[in-house]
Amino acid sequence: MSGVAGILLRQDGRPAAAADIQQMLARIRHRGRDGSSWWTDRSVALGHAWLDTTGEDGPGPLTMAGGKLAVTADCRLDNRDELLARLGIRDPTAADAMLLMRAYLKWGEACPTYLQGDFAFAIWDSERRALFCARDHFGIKPFYYHAGARRFAFASEIGPLLVLEGVNTRISEHQISGFLAGLPDDPQSTHYAEIFRLPARHTLTVTDNQVTLRQYWHIEPSPEPLRSDAAEEFRHLFYRSVQNRMRGTPAIGAMLSGGLDSSSIACVAGLQAAAARKPELKTFSLVFEKGSPMDEKRFIDAVLGHHRLDSTMISIGNYAPFAEFERILEEQEGTFLAPGLSLTRSIYRTAKTKGVKVLLDGHGGDEVVSHGHGLLHELAKAGRWLALWRELHSAANIYGEGMPSLYFRFLTVYGPAWRIARMRAMAKRVLGKLRRRPFQAPRSAWAGLVNPELARRTNLAERFHRAGYMPANVSASEALTHRWLLSTGLVPHAFEVLDKAAANFGIEPRYPFWDRPLVEFCLGLPGEEKLKDGFGRLVLRRAMQGILPPVVQWRRDKIDFTANLVKGMIVNHRDLLDRLLVSDSDLIAPYVNLLEVNAAYARMLREPEQATLPDVQHIWRSASLSLWLRQVQHDGSPA
């Protein structure tokens, strides 16, 4: 992990101030514990904060062609051998940032389509007087910017932009309503109205006269024909992805929760470390008290008994979800949709004490491989009811709903009366258009939490209709369902949250499941390779034959952290919640529906064991927003 920052002064011809770029780099010093540097040339300044995780010589920015090109980059390129060959470079030790500039020279602004890996970079082209910026395919590396009439500035975090003179710190109501609704639907907006993010799989070109945003890649299945043994091909791609992410520093560790995803990564990485005669892979596991619904120690122990790994257990006793929360909000530069982040931070903190710089993370395995639940709709639509019953095991275990009720729901939607129901729905939509009534999302989605006036001002109902619900024609197809899930705003949001948390401890997270060839391969798989006999993500399970212990390879259940969150809030934060939601709730009144939130809070206190996920989300998000607004007011930013 590194940090990038830069300034381009537009139209007035003044030199870019070195003091500004130094001030920006100071705000991301935690991202560059191995040094920082900057480069200026008349109206442009580029800065780089360096954390050595790839074994390269030192910090950028780098220049070439007599200073005609300069680059600052936070990147790890995985197809280096291919790039070296195609670019005609004979030096196998060439820095990734140098490969970026050579790729830009050869392919111009189309160069990101030839890259594989995680990256966020900016290249200054002095001949064109253009700044070319790009972000990787899934948004793993962050990139924020402010575009004014006379200045364009960018950085790996929002903080460096806030220190610049003239950047308005007005917060965004649009972003607040989206947070409360659990809807990160806008890939460009941030918590601040004048600061934006470069969306994943997009480029940005900045000149004196304009700022141009382009999408360079779309999430699509691999064009290559499927091999006869999908599991063997998956294993090949997965091994290569893990190996790519072990490049560089020997200070590498892996998360190990006992779940299918993290266990697969830890086992494969452990085997690769052993084959290369490297020290045993360090693994880090959260351990809850025995009998807790979050206790996965028997699965962790099964993995450790199967492979030689250097294990560290992190005991979680009295879980306090709002502990250090003010610090976390500063680190995140706003609210975030991750109630369990404090637990993840405890892993980062422990990994740092063990000398780890790179941490392999199984995040996203569910989405990339897919449980195959779109196949359930395909079976029901085809009237294959016996096959549907057999496959419902997976969905019932994942979502906690019993098989009979799930089966009845499919029967209701796709049974003999489904065509009549569809005709009625179509007629209702037509009548609604004729009456010219605005779309109203179902109340259960967000109206219980969001202040109705805020929802109206930010068009929340229409936004939820566009991005918050999977369209019926999409849910009826596994291929379309899979692509839709990979395309939601939750994907880059999660990466940004984890990036900021890890950077605070000098850790670079790497995600083997989010490898472009692997993602494209999984998207091209038929539903039967993802779900069969009630086992979701079948291709991963089959690929890990002989690598994972069977008790992990064929486990069906998923841990639900809701009960742990409820207990932690009630036991450790009752006084805080009383103050934020009841006695001192005026600050959040313009944003949340206080009557609904207080009713949800009363229900949770009365019957904590029966607390529903929507109620818990309402309480946690309301309290989070209140704490952040207090922080913003204290810093002098207008709320």
C-alpha cells in the first residue's frame, strides 16, 4: 500500500506550490512508512507516500522521456511478464510504475485495459498538458479528487484535499441518506459535496479546459470456452492469484476465520510458502468464547491440523462495537457500512505487532464465486420443483430462513398463478405511469429510518428503485444475478473502508478472489457449477479437494454476527445509545425518523434475542451518524 497525491493548476499558469504537496503528503504519512517524495514542474505537482510491499527500489514519483512523463502510483501489477514482453522491456526488475508509463506510451488512454492487478495512478503528460488518472477494475485502490475552475487535486484519501485552501467542507445530504438506507448507489460522491471519487474501472483525463470521465472495462464473463473440468481450471487460476498476491515483501500473513474463503487462501498460501522454502505463513484468527454463535474455533483448528501455519489467536471476550469509534470515524473520514470493523482492526493491529505488512483476505469470496442462488429462480421458472427442493439447503442455511417457507415463496412467485400475478403487476405499473405518480419504494426498505423530508430532497425512493433492488428479470437468471452483485456500490465501498482501516496500521490488504481472470471465469460458469445438492460455491469446494479439511470444505453454515452486535451494544454502550438516540437526539433529527428509531431501540432492549436485522441496522447507523456529526461540528465543518 502506498499513497498518492497531486495538484494541477489550470488556466492561470502559476507554478504549483511545493508546500501544498508536502502538506498533502503529511496527511497520509501513515500510508507511507517507508518514505515519501514529490516532484514539481511548473503547474503540476505529484507526491508519493511509500510503503514497500513489492520489493521495489524506493518511492516515486517517477519520470521518463526527459521529464515529459511523470507518474505517481499505488499499484501492484500481476501480469508483469506479459507486459514486459509486449512492451519490449528486457529488465525484469522494472518498477510497476515504470511499466505504467511505458504502457501509456504504447496504448495511450486505453492502457488500463491491458493491466491486471490493483492500481490507482496519475500520469502527467507535459506534451498534451493532460493529467491521466485511472483506478483498477474493482476499486481496490482508492482515488479521490476535487475539481475546481483553477485547480484539480487528487489523493488516496479525502484528508489531503481538505487541507487545501478553497476546498469547501460542506457535507453531502445525498451521501447521508444513502448511508442510512444502506445504499452506496453513487460511485462518485463522497461525504463532502465538493470532493469526489474516481469510480472503479474508470479513467479521468484533466486538461486546462475539461475533465473527462470514461469507463474502460465492463464486468463480463470470460470469452474463453469452458474447460471440461471447471474445478481444475478454478484451482489453476486461484493458485496463480494467491501467488501473485504473495509477491514482494516476506512479511506476509493471512486472515483465517475458519470459513471456506479465508481457509482456502490460507491453505494455498501456506503450501506455496512451504514449496518456496519460506517461513511458515502467519495466520490471524478471531476466537470467541466457547458456545458463542460466532465460535468457529473447531474449523480453525481443523485447518491448522491440516497444514503447518504460524497461527495467532485473537481472543474476543467483551465485544464493544463503539470502542475507539471516534478514532475509527477520523480514520474513515465519515460514516461506513461495516458494524464489525472494530473486529477487523484488531486483526490489523495484531498483524502489525507480528511484523506483517501484507495481509491476504478472503473478503468477497461469496460474491466472486457465487452461491448460485439465481439457479433457484431458474429451476422454479422451469417448473422443476423437486430439484428446487433439493437445492434450497444452501439458501436456507445462508439466510436463516427455513426450507418450507423458502419453498412456499418460490411456489407463490413461480407456481400456477405466477403469470396472473405478473399481469397484475404490469397493469399496476401502467396505471401508475398514467396517473403520473412518483415511484415509492416499499416502506420496509428504508422509510423506517430516514427522515421523510430528507428522503424527498435526495430522491431516495427513485435511487432505491434504480440501485437497491435486483430487477425481476435479473433475479430470474443466475448469470445476470451474479454480474449484478459484482457491480453494486457495496463492492468498492467495502474496499475503501478496509483500505483506510488497514493503512492506519501500515498493512496492505490483498484479495485473491478479486483477480480479474478468476472473476471472469466464475461469471462464465453455469449455475450447476455454483450450486448442486444444496452446496453453494461448488466449484471452489471441488477445487479445494485434498487442500481443505473436509469439515471446512463441505460446511454449509455462515456465521451471523447480529447477535454479537446486539449484545455488545446493550452491555457496553447502553448509556451512549440512550444519549445519542433519546436525550440528545436533536443533531440527527433532520436525518432520521426518531419515532421509528426509538421504537426499534425499545424493541431491542425489551427482547434482545429477538432483535431483527433492520432494527439493529437502524440503531447502529443512527448512533454512527450522531457521533460523526458531532465530530464534524467540532472540526468546524458545516453540517
